[in-house]
Amino acid sequence: MGCNGIEHLCKQVLEEKKGFRQMNDDELVSVREEVMSQEVDDSVSSKMEEDSKANFGHQSSESEATSLPHIGLEHCITTTSGTERNLLMAEDEIMISRSMTEKRALRRHDLILDRLSEHEKEKLIANLVKIQKDGTVEVDLERSASVASELLELQSYEESTMSGSFIISDSKKSVPRLQIVILVVGTRGDVQPFVAIAKRLQACLSISFQFILIYMRKEYGHRVRIATHANFKTFVRSAGVNFHPLGGDPRVLAGYMARNKGLIPSGTTEISIQRKQLKAIIDSLLPACTAPDSETGIPFTAQAIIANPPAYGHVHVAEALGVPIHIFFTMPWTPTYAFPHPLARVPQGAGYWLSYIIVDLLIWWGMRGIINDFRKRTLKLPPIAYFSMYRGSISHLPTAYMWSPHLVPKPNDWGSLVDVVGYCFLRLGSKYQPREDFVQWIKKGPPPLYFGFGSMPLEDPKLTTDVILEALKETEQRGIIDRGWGNLGNLAEISDDVFLLEECPHDWLFPQCSAVVHHGGAGTTATGLKAGCPTTIVPFFGDQFFWGDRIHQKELGPEPIPIYELNVENLSNAIKFMLQPEVKSRAMEVAKLIENEDGVAAAVDAFHRQLPDELPLPAPSPVEEDHLSHIEWFFDQLAKWCCVPCGGV
């Protein structure tokens, strides 16, 4: 689902913005004049401060050391000023040698918005925002040009913060074996690509004996833990990856999203449900990074964090532990002028970049109370006491996007911190054994159409099923109906042209199909494209609309049909569009391009390349060493010996 839990807003913002009075340009000008007068005073005092510092000469090395931020904070602008010691960090942990200290010393562009009260800022943003029927946010620059101009000035600050803030080393640099935690919030489709990445990260050194020579294949041998919802414990562990539970129930989150269509909770009960889920997720993050393995008792302390944005609190845990963090996601979350935020609708192209700022801001308003409580009570960090436009932003963090650049190329305005690595497939189909009656049904007729909505709950499963059946009759096609979480296809009797299916890997199933109709989850979309299937997306909320638009723009399918507009006529027309030979031809061309990509390898390379040059490396636990088998110990020692002369990975 990708954006599970992201579209929550606090009740105060939602209710108060309805009665906001628009601040006119005259009022904004008066505030601007006040700010300008204060800037003159500030510039004078700033010059006096610089002259005073010059008289003191160089600072002692000890005082310089105390000003360095913790490792992992070089991308974290949620940090507060001050020298309060982080109680979660050991005294002797290694600190990063290069940081954003100098960048932080640069004076931030002083925006008018920074001088307004929080309530006034909310009023200003409300002038720009209108909530759509599909739950997305419409950002219209014409509603308040002055406010939009102010917000757009944040771009220059963001660029100055990002440029030079992260030193990208050679991908061939030596990377030690690390303990890595992957924090994932979402549905099965969100978790699956991270399982593929985890398997590659933890793969041990492999050796083959041939002609009495030893050939060593380069692998990494990291100790990796995936922390996600308890619903996916069996799935993760069956892939050979360590598991730790996160709070929150993806079925509850998916139900909330489907009922509320995105950013707007429909009532106080909905707000309560979502806040409870979010708090459960956030409260479980620190144990996910530090708790021993629940089955073996082997100690675990994360030395690096990989997370998707809905794992709220990830950057704060990284700050507390002093470790680097790398964001991975299946939908765009970095500001760009190439396209709007997937949760926004923007009528003017100039507002695309701004839409990311607006969504970040709305998310922060809804999360700030929970986050600050988490920082104070759990992480022993000072709260973020001042208002900021960037509390939800990931623009300052290394970020990897898991989609094919042949579908959505990397925008020109994304810098070196951002990678588009390609789709990360787990390839479950190679081990799947289908039911014999299903195999025979597929063979006895032309390739069928696939219909399934994955984790999406349906308000009326029978009505949706009836629409699918009628459309199949009208187009004279066979169809596979995947039940999913919405209980689709719950029928007493079905025709011979329809097969009801449960729990079948898409990478096995989709190559058997002529075309696919689904909800537009990033993973399902990826698998359909890889199989060369023309695609119709029936979005429910969030990034599903974004992927529907991308499919249509590439002429790989018709315009997306929102679930609330799905009817026999629309679906029949979509099927006829997909069955055109030229559409199938284009889909096969894209499939060949995707087949030649290795998104998992690119993701692992991006993670290693973006790591800082120095890392906190606590000594391996004796308990962990004791749990290694003789063979594991041998390969562990061999890997350490091999990596010294050859420069690591």
C-alpha cells in the first residue's frame, strides 16, 4: 500500500482550518515589514558577535569536539541546539569525522512564516489547500500567491542544506559487517521488497571448488533484522531473515485508509483509531533496534537503519543511537518539479515542488505531539519545541526509490543523495506449486484477465464482484478473481470462465494472464509490468493514483478508474483498451527493460555507497559469537581475512 498511516492529520488542524479567515496580502506585507526591520537589528548584532569571536582566537580542540553532532545526525535537521548528552549512546562510540556542522552555521533564510504564530501559519496553509474526494490534497498557487512565494523560498534553503552535506565515497570502499535493522510499516506489498534487500545484505561469502581453485563470490554477510507488523512474522522468517515485531495492525490501517480516502479522518472515532495505531508503531521502534532476538536471545544493537517513511520516528531513533539512516520507499517523497506529491493534486506545474512541502507540513502537524512525547520519554532527547516546515521531510537523508527508471526516471532536480534503484523483486514464483485444477483451467482456454485488490478492504465485495463478472461477459473474456483482504468473489456459483483464487505469487500468476486489473499497489504494479501485462489500475487512495497516472502516460493501460467510479461500462472499456495488440506490444517492451534490471543489487550498492566513512562499531557480543556454528564461524573468519587485502565489498 506504500502510504499506510501517512495521511493522518491531527483533529485540531482538520477542524479549525474549516473556519480559517484568509490572511490577505496587506496583512502579509505588514508582517514582511516587521521582519525586515528585525533583520537589520539581527545583522548588526551578528557582526558584533563575529568581531567578538575574532578576538578570542582559535577555540580549543576540546570545545570543538563537543560541538560535533552525533553520527547519523548529519542528515537530521530535527536535532535541537544544545549540548545535552544522549543517554542512549556509549561514551566511547566513534563519531563521524565529517558532518553538516559548517552548513548548520550558515544563517537560514529568514522567512516571514517563521515569525508568525503557529495558528497564523495554519491559516495561511489552509488558504492553499483543498481536500479532494479521493482524499488527496489539492495545492492551488492562485489561492494565495504570497504564501506560495514564501514557501517556494524554502527550496533555496533545502538546496544549501543538501549540497555538500553528504560525502559519497567510492562504491568499492571497504564496508564492515554491520547489524542492520529494516523498519517497515505497511502491507505485504510494502514488506516484500525489503525482504529481498535483506536477503542480499545478509548473504554470506560463498565458495565453489573447481579445478582445485577457490572462487569467492562477493557477498556482504551483514546481520539483518526486519522489524514490521506481527502479521508478517511467518513470511519474513520463511525467507530466512530475522524478525522483530512492530506495533500497529496493517488490516486496521488499511481499513482506516479505505474509509477515509486519505488525509481526512471522517470523525473523532477515526482520529482515535489512527492515533492509537501510530503510537503503537512509534513506541515499538527503539526495541526493534536494540532488543535481543526473541527466539535465540542473541543481543542486537543496530549500527545502521533502513526505513520507509511510514515508520514514523525512524530518524529520531537514529539520532538517539547515533547511527546512519537510509530511507527506502516505493513512492516519491523527495520534492521535485517533475511531478506532484502522490498524495496531492496540483493544477499548476509550478506548484509540484511545493506540494511536497505542504504534505510534509500537514503530516508534521498531525504527528508532532506523539513524536515529541517519544523523544522525551523514550529516547531521552529534548523535544522539538519550535515550529518547523521540515519535520516530516526526508530531503536531507540518503533515499533510494524502488521503481524502474524506465517507468519514472530520476528527476533532474534530485541530487546525489537520491537513487532510483529499480524494482526489488523477491521471486517467490520459482518455488510455487499451483493446484492441479487451476493449471488445467488455465490450459483449457485463452489467457485470462486477472482481477484483485490485494490488501484493500471493500465496502461492498458482492457489488464489485458483480461488476467484474458482467464486464467479463460483455467482453467475452475469462477471468481470475483474487479474493484478497476484501473478500472479492465470494460466490455460491461461478461460471466455467471464472476461477476464484487465494494466495498465489504474482510473479508466477501474471505471466499466465493477458492483462491485469488491480488497486495500483507499487509491488503489484511492478510485477504486472515485469510480466508484460497491460494494466488497469483501480486506485483506492494514496500513491495508487500516481501509479495509475504513470501507467496511462506510458500507454500501458487506460486511465485509472477510482474504486468509487468502478462500473460495468468503465471496466468493459478498460478491458477492450488493454486487449489492443499495440498496448500488449508496448507492455512487452517495458517488460524486457525491467528484466535487465537488478534493483536489489542496486539498492544494496546505494546503501553501501551512502554510508558515512566512519561508523560506530561496538565489539561483537560474545553471546553472538557463541551461537555461531563451526561452519558459520569458519566462513565468518574467512570473510574477515578476505576483505582486508581486496578492499572489502
